[in-house]
Amino acid sequence: LLRGRPCQGAKLREPEPLKKRLRTLFTDRKNKARFRLVLALHEDGCPLWSAMHGPRVEPDHPSSAIASSLEPASRVCVVCGGVRDVSEEEETAIQHAALELNIPYQSVSFGHTPELTSKCIKALEAADSVGFLAEALKTCESLGWQPTPQSQAGNSRRSPFHVVAVLDVPLMDFVTRPEAANLLVDIFRGSHHSYGKAALSLLDPEGAALTIHNSDMEYILREKGALVGLRGLLRRTRKSGLKQLLAKEHNRFCRKGNGRILALHADESSEPLAISGYSLEQTPASASDTVAVILVFNVTPELADTIKDVCCQAGVFVRAAVGPFSMGLALLSMLHNEGLLAGCILKSAGTLFGEQGTTQKQRSEDVGRLSPLDSEMDCASKGAKLNATDGAPVLHTGRTQEQAKARTTRQRRRGFSGQYKECAVPVQNGTIATIPKADDAGTKQA
């Protein structure tokens, strides 16, 4: 851009006064308001995920402004600090620009845990795709956009978080890709801090497994340094299966063997993850319960069934959509940091407060072949090809969960993202020459 080369989706402007720049951003060519709602991210704003903190509160007089902002294909402008916070001068200018155009301006928060800017953007995209964003905005309106006192129980009761990535390529190839570095950031890093009780396990088609903990990595925020660190850990690779990986990390975090494994297979072709509707104090999940997320880069029906059988035997299991491939994990990490992900899994599985309490027991009675199933899972994922999108995801702010469910019924199961298509990716000098277009598209859109 600095050299004058065109870049689709991006434009470099000459420096101009802040007021004029905001006017250009907030209006279209007809000088009409481009957005229906402006949201500013603040630590003391209304908790955006308050829809998952408790039962829905219906407002006495629904606001027409928020109702119109949640119409399909309407636009919402989200203001957040990139690396640094938004200055008072900038915030005041944004408020004045919104007021002049009669655009509602509200402050929201992602919770008590500071997060990276890139993670916030990805979480918003994922939340919209599964209907969380619309529900959260409606609930914030019902609360009058007032800050809700946030419980600190999330810090003391944070349960272990274990992500298992089932790869479609050998482990040695995967650790050279940017996707590997992105996984490390989403799982282990927040803003100016690292997450404890977290683990990432990589399982390739040959059954080679590598488990990584926060203490194993030093330069996660630098992609090159993160990939170098990953390659240095390859000497710890061992043969293993999904059952063994889940059990080992659960026993590591919960040495007395207490607690359950709450497993979520993130699959965009499934129905969206349910909203628990209960606060952290009400959710029957303890600090000794391990929350496990299974990410599959190229899933088949046979592989999905195998994962289900193994996880049902290990504990509570649910398969649900949590957003596009490169963004869903950011949302799950945020929900887990707020103590809400376990409740969402239990609600989706129908096990909150005794609902269908015998479901998991009935499932486990049919699973007596776990070791062969792990082998079948390895074989089912052999020969998988890389995936890439042929278009950028479109953010239709306000998609409800009912709309999201209707959309997923038309999708085929093609891995973590239903928009991915099979294609061959050339390899040059032992590294991947191209990466999935979804990441580039998502970045440009953000």
C-alpha cells in the first residue's frame, strides 16, 4: 500500500483531521449513516456475554434503535483499541460523530479477562455466526446497557482447558504453518498475561501426538519464534490416540481423579452451541472438570462418529457449531475464561440440572472398543487434503440462533468450517506456499 500497489479490501488515505476522517467512515456516498449501532469496547461496559450469565430479561419498552440495528445485513461499528487504548480525544470525537448522525452509541465489555485485539475481532465474527451476538445485544439492552457487577469466581474456579487438534497432514508439516502459531495464541495468551491450566494436543493421521503447555513456549506472539519453538518440541512426539490424550491431561490437571471431561467437537455443520442461561454460580461445573475442545481439520462422518464414541465414554459430549474455522476457538476461549463454556456444553448435551441425566450412561454402555476406535480415527483421517475458502465470510450482524440453525442444515460437513472446499496446496522448500484464504478474508473484513 505504501508503494502504491493495489490491495483488495484495503485503501490507504492521506492524513486528515480526526473529525473529517470519522465523517468519512460513518457515512456513505449519499452522506447517510453507514451504521445502525456503534459499540465501544470498555472494561467497565455492559458485559456482552451477559446472555449466558443468567435468564433472559425482556425489556418493558423495546428500543426501536436496537431492534433496527439487529435486522439482517445491518451494520454495526465496533470501536476497540489496537495494541493501545482509545484516547479520550478519539472517544469524544467518535461519540460526537455518532450523535450528529443519530447513531446509538453504547459501551460493552468482553468480561473481566483482558484479551488481545485480534482475539476480540475473531470472537465477534464467531459469535455472530452462531447467534450469540444478537442475543447478547438484546440482553444488554434489556439491562439498560448498565455495567453488571462481575463475579471474580471465574479466576478462582477456572477449570482446565484442553484443545485437541486432529490434523489432516503429518505433524512435521503442520508445525511450519501460520495456523499452528494462531492456535498457540488463542489458547495460551491474553492481553499482557498467559492462561494457566491450558493444553494443546496435536494428533496427526499417523497417530503421532504432541501435547504443549504454556510453560513450553516462550515467543508465542511472534509467529516465527512460535514456529521455531514448536519444531523444537517435536522430539517429544509419541504415538497416542484421542482417548489417551484426553485421559492423560485430565489426570494431570486433576491429580485425585475427580471431575468430568466436558468435550465439545466444534463442527460448523452442526447446530449452534446452546446458551446455558445460568450464571457461573448456578452451573453444575466444578474447577476439577476439564473442558476439552476437539478441532478437526478435515472431518468425515466416520471420523465424527469415532470422536463421539470416544468422548461419550470419557464424559459429557456434544457436537456443535461455534463459528468459522479460524475464529471459533477465540470465542470458546473467551467463554471459558468467563466460566460460561462448561455450562454451554452441559446445556447442549441436555445435562444441566438433571436434564436427561442418564443419556451419557446409556451412550457409554455401547462403547467397549475404544482402542480400535482410536485406530479407526487415525485411518479415517489419512489422505486428507488441505482446505481453503473461495470467498470471505459475510458478517450479517443480528443473526439469531434460529437462523443459524436453519443455515447449518444446508451445509455439508467439511471440517471445522462448512465453507471450506478441498483443493491441493503446492509445497515449496518444505513449507506451505499458500494458506487458507479464510484467514486473509477475515482479516480484510475486520
